[in-house]
Amino acid sequence: MTADSDFLYLDYAATTPLDPQVAQLMQEVHTSAFANAGSTHRAGRRSAAVVGRAAVQLGALLQADPDCFLWTSGATESNNLAIAGAAKIRAHRGKHLVTMRTEHKAVVDVFIALEKQGFEISWLTPDANGHVSSEDFEAALREDTQLASIMHINNETGVVQDIAALGAICREHDVLFHVDGAQSVGKVHMDLDTLPVDLLSLTAHKFYGPSGIGALYIADGVHIEPLMFGGGQQRRLRPGSLPVDLIAGLGAAAEVAGNRIDKDLEKFTTLREALWRGIQDVGGLQINGSPDSGYPGILNVSVDDVEGESLLLALEPLCVAAGSACNSQSQEPSYVLRALGRSDFEAQSAVRFSLGRPTTRADIDIAAATYRNAVRKLRDMAPERVA
């Protein structure tokens, strides 16, 4: 916690601050390349060049052809466009789709909407650590399965799915494979030149870029239907004038991320281990997700005998989450943790700590002490149970 701050931010899975290098570039672009990138005059060509450079930067991060990206408003739009756009254009192939119960709401709700439109969905349940096995995944595929969507890194638990293995199964069965990469792009190494992924969603604000801009990777030869209409921009798949400064920010954030992924992973591994050591003696503590193989920037724990909402209040000034930021206003227990077999009480008492580049070892020590004290205080205040 810095001297000029009244809170300690440990919610980087929800959003990250804008990298200073990215902010500086965006300011320069906002001044020098403000023209419509679709205009053919000199100013427009300058803006188009900025957009092209960002595509190259993102392509370098993901080892992908820069021409395979569509710019969107973020991962939510990318997920909608990928899943609904692909399912509808391939409806003649079949109307059976596969996904997991632990997906982000931006995926779950798209499938629910498609279900109401006549598609049949197989909802896979993970094991107690949050993983889906290749055997269970393949068993869910049918002759009429035409699309599967699996999140790479879970936003609540940090569980990492084996998208290489799952994608290979999809290729064998001629099933289109979509990956929600909102929590993985810019945080772990990805090579779309070799990974069997057809569609990948991402958003800049998860890796120190600006909010309001994302992208959808569409592999060569893959086709989707547009969800919006009104112009010929971006191959008529996603109309609208491009936000040049935001796109430049995404590209710059991708370049910065590519240069420091290994450094960040090493740092988060050390800090996560320190955080767990600092709280593991709290009685009745349980890690949600994979204890050993998850993304090191996330630690999600539940605790016995403590009410969840009271715990979050007692943890102030820590900025942590009870689940997804998109569902933070709801008092319902996390459906992700319920899918892992947690009880309502265990799910409600869950706290997600997510680490970021600014996080220090001193922050971790403060967070651990705050968590221990909050649990102890709430347990002391609770009425004694009658045997």
C-alpha cells in the first residue's frame, strides 16, 4: 500500500491499471493520428498505419497473422461475436454446442441465448480442481456438434485448461474451437501458429492496456456471421469507425507484455507462495482451483465459519473479490465454485486475491495479516454453536 493511497489493490483479474508507456503513446496518437482510419486522405492513412502497427504488435505477442484480428470493444463483444456468429453460420452442420459450467458470464449467457434459439448445449462439469479431462470433453462431442468453447484461464480460480489437447480433439472431429483468452493473453505464452484454436477472444484492460478495446482472433478459413450492421469496416464483420488511440494502446500493451511475461510469472509465483504461507495456518482454509498448476497471479480461498459478505467488509482496505467482477453486486454464491463441488457457504466465503505488476512483497505481508485478523475477528464475534 503506497503512502498516497487509502487502499491496497489486489484485484488485477478484474482490471489492470494503464501501463505508463501505453498511456504516453495513446496521448501522442490522440494528437497526431485522430483521423478516421477508413479515410483515404493523408491523415486517414496515418491513422490506418497506427492500426496496422497495433495488429503487428498483437500478432507478435500471440504468434499470429496480424490480418486475423478483428477489433472489438472488449472480450464480452468478442465472445458474443465468436460464439453466436460461428454457431449461426454453421447451423447447417449441426445445432449441438459444448462448453463448461465454469465459463465467464460473457460466454455462459451467449450459450443460454442460443439454447433459446433452438441450439442444444452440453454443459461440462469440471473435476474438484476445476479441470475438464480430454476424455470427458471428447465424450461430449456428437456427430452434430459444430462448436465448442472453453476458457483458457478461469477468471475466478486461475485454473488453466489444456487448450492444446482440447483443440486437437476438436480438429479430429471437425468441431470449431473457441477460447476465451481474456485472462491469458499477455500473461502467459501463447502460439496461435501451432495451437489448434479457431477463435480467441481478448481484451486490453486485462494486460495493462486501455478499457473499451479488445480483439477477436479468427483463424484463416474460419467464417462467422456479423452481429451488427451499418458499414463495411473490418471485412463487414464488425462495422464502425475504429478507435485509433485505443487500438494503439492495445498494441503497445501487447508489446510490453511480450517483453515481460516470464518476469511477471516468476514474480507472481513467488508472491502467491508467500501469500499462501501467510494465511495457510488459518483453520478451515481451502484453496479453490488447482493448488499446484494454476495461473500464479490468482489465489482463491474459502474458509469455514465466516460469512462471506462480512469477510469482504472486514478485509478493507484490501481490494479483493468474492468472484467475478461482473457478478460482484449479486449476493448469490459463485456458480463457478458451486460447479467445483463447493457448498453455498464455502462459495460465499471465497475470496479471490489477484496479483499485478505493482504488487510488492510488503503488499502480500499486509494482505496476509489483514486476512488472518479479519477471520479471527469474525469468528470471535460469532455466537457459540450449541452442541
